[in-house]
Amino acid sequence: MKKLFALLLLPSFAFAQEVVIKGKFSGDTKGYNKIYIYGNNVKNDSAVMVDGNFEFKVPFEKPFLPLFYTEYDRYVKRMYTPFPVLVEQPGEVILSDGDITKGMGSFKVSGLKSASEYNELRQQQAEVYKKVNDQITAKFGSTWYDRKNPKATEIGEEREKLTAVEMAGLLNSFISTHPDSYASALALSMGRSSLKTADMEKLYKLLSAKTKQTEEAKNVADYLNGLKSSAIGSTVKDFALTTPDEKLFSFSSLKGKYVMIDFWASWCGPCKQSFPHMKEVYAKYKSDKFEIYSISIDKDKAAWLKGLKEQDLPWLQSLDTKNISQSGFAVTGVPTTFLIDPKGKILMKEVGFEPGGNSPLEKKLVELFGAK
């Protein structure tokens, strides 16, 4: 039996999955020969180039997007732009024809289909940004990017509008020709905050049935549902999330109260900056008619619990393990706050943090409960 047990264990080692990422740079590194890798669900690591060649072997568990930069960029150029490589499955990615003086953006990407297609899309996106910037320069002059420009607000709004239109056109072209591509799903998921709802719906429909099963495409579907569910005047659909003491808490139990739902994360600086003032608001209005309910979008439960301990928040807390932030509220950034009336209807939404107490939401609280 012992011998049989040993044999049964062998396959788990024999079929361990990994991604091999190989690259080659040309040019004088001036002695700065390291390449760095980092990112979500990626162990920070580095590799040393030998004759311009480097290699990383990374365990594969699920699709991920490792980021790279060079020691040369960090110390010679004193700046760097992270270079992403999209990995959908185990295999090999080849980064070739790189010029160390031009950085990792000079690489040609081959091997895994997801990596090469995502790099193709990024190059097309770079062309879009250049086209938009050229249009803005033609209209507002070469110093349009100066923050002191008296037309800075107008320029920013027009640039954002032009980018949204051009990017929607680019994604329509790319997804139409790559409906099965993991890169299509990722690009649509990452662009959901800047695209119009109608464009998002149209682009989502272009994805193949297979691609719609990816986590990124499901996030897009949840986001589209969330946009409808979180419209001002809509009634919040009941949901239940776990509290720090492992109990299931249902939103419907707050019926009859005004509720301020606060979406946050332990890694969010503005969220943490908002808490001292939120504690003041809570102390003013906490009653059988008002409650604050914070929902963390942390992926790491331990980080969430640590953050709660550090912030010492006295109101209701849950961890968003069911993607309620997307499917119910279409949250694209934190902090984001909603004010809900006693019947569960959404009255207001605010993105960001106003420390002075003059936000529309706080003015609404004064209107409801009086100045305190």
C-alpha cells in the first residue's frame, strides 16, 4: 500500500503547471542587467540578463497579468513604464528584438496567443492616445497639458470624450476580429469605467460564448447589471455578505433606516483618509433611523481584517465575496458611497471623498435629520 501511495503522488508533481517567459535585449546595459517582475498574484522577483538574455518561470494557477520593468530604465532613464504580459494558460512567451535603450515596449511578443494578442491591442491603444493628443494639440496648442492652463478643465473633458469615442471604435474592431480572445475580455473589463453603457453592451455582445465564461467577461456582465440596479431611484436588491465574525448579514435587515453604503478597500488611501470624518458623521446621526454599512472590495480577507483593526470602525462591516460592488452597484473606484432611503431606494451616489463636510450627501443628511 505504501508503494501504491507513492505512485499516486507522482502525477501531482509531474504535471505541475508553469509559464516560461524568455526575453532578449540588444544594446549596452551600462551594467544594469536586472529585469523585475511584479503584479497582483505575482511574487516580486528579478532575473539577471546574460548576454542580453533573461528568463522567468512563474507557477500558473489562473490567468494573470505580470508586469515587468528594467533596472536600466530605473537607474539610467530614472523612469519606467510597466510592461504587461497577458497569460491565459501555461506555456511559453517569447520577448524578442528588444532594445535596452527603448525599454520593454520595443519587444515583439510571441508564443502564447493571449500575450501576443494583448500586445497587439496595446500598440493599437497607444496609437489612439497619440491621435487624440494630436487633435488636442491642434486645437489648444502644444502646452495643453499644463495644469495651470486656464482651459485645463475644458481640455480634460474634451480629451476624455475623444478618447472614449476612439477607444470604443478600436475595441469594436479588435473584438470583432478576436471574439475568442482572452485579451478582448480583459480590455473590455479594464475599459468599463470610460466607455458609455451603450458601447459596453454592444461590445460585450461581440464576445464569443466561450469568452463570456471568463472571469473578466463575467465582471463586465455584472457591471452592466450593476449600472441598471444602481440607478438613482432604483430599489436595492437584497444581498447577504459575511461580517468579520463570520455571520451572514442581509441588507434587508436595515429596512426602515436611511443607510449610507460605503465601498472601500484596505489598500485605498483616500478611503482611510475619509474614516475620521465618517466617524464624526456616524456619531452625529447614528440612531434607529440611520446606519453606515461599509463593504470592502478586498480580495485578501486577512488584509481586510487587518485594515479593520487599524481603522477601528464602529459601524457595520462586510467583505464583498459575491461581487456585489459590480453586480449591484457598478463601482469603478473607491471610496464610493450610496445613500439609501428606508424603503431601500437609492437616493444619491458619490465617488471620492470630500473632507470638508460640504458634500451633497452630507447636505442631504442635514436636510433629513437637521444640523447637529
